[in-house]
Amino acid sequence: MKKRWILFFMLILVLAACGKEVEETISEADETATVYESEEPLTHNMEGVTLKLDYKIQKVSAEPGELMLEINGNIENEYSQIVYYTPDFTIQTPEQEDIEQLSSSVENEQIMVNPQMETTFNVTYLIPQNVYDENKTLNLKVPAAFKEPESESSGDALGDFANWEIPIK
């Protein structure tokens, strides 16, 4: 009889420990939850070059703190020559407060796209919780593609910069 009680007690401890592991796994999975995701890609056409951007806002952790804005881009070159694109977006609140860039998949900051080809990239920004709480939208300034590497001349630009007000909630 004593062995049964001991086995019963050990079984309860094992089950309790399993329940705790499941609870920890669930809270770890919640650490990056999508808060908002764009419904349709933002599209910017520039003289034979098309830029499409999808974005989402993610919570970094279960605690209030900071959120991430992740922009996934696709640039397609239907122009007759190589084009160069720098995904250096300016993101600001409506009050002109800058949002900090965390990372970019573009190593040297410029993408070379051959004719009739396309490429993808992503850029991540950090949004403080108070900025997210106080705003429903952000301003996104998107640069134009250029005919020459490292150029900022309007004569080399294929089209204009784009300015979008993007919802974040």
C-alpha cells in the first residue's frame, strides 16, 4: 500500500513538471507575435523598375517595451540596363520623430539588379512602445532607383522618391 502512495505522489510530480514545461513553451512562442500586417504590398513604379513592399509590426516580447517593423521588399528591373537601389528608408512619426533601423539584409547598402531580373531584401526597424501607443500611422519615405552606382543625382534617378503614410494598427 505504501508503494502505491509513493508511486501516486511521483506521478503527480511528473505531471506537474510537464505542465510547467508546456506553460514555458507557450510563453516563449508569444515572444514575437505579429501585431499588424499590411494587407496589400505597397507598390512604387519607377520608369521600368517596380518596388513592392510588405510590412508587419511584431511584438518583441510578452512584456511591454519595443516592437519591430519588418519591411520585406522586392525590386524588379524591366529597364534595359543594370539599376542600383539602396533600401535606405526614412521612417518617422507624424511629428517627424525618426524610427531607428536595426538591421538590413543588404550588406553594402546597395543592390545591383540586372535587366529582366528581380531581387528581394528586408529591413527591420525598432519602434519604442510609447511611439507605437501614441501613433496609428508612420511616414515611410522610399528612395528611387538609380542608373549609376552610389549616385544621388536626379539625372540618374529612375523616377521620384515615394512618400507613404502606413497604418501600424
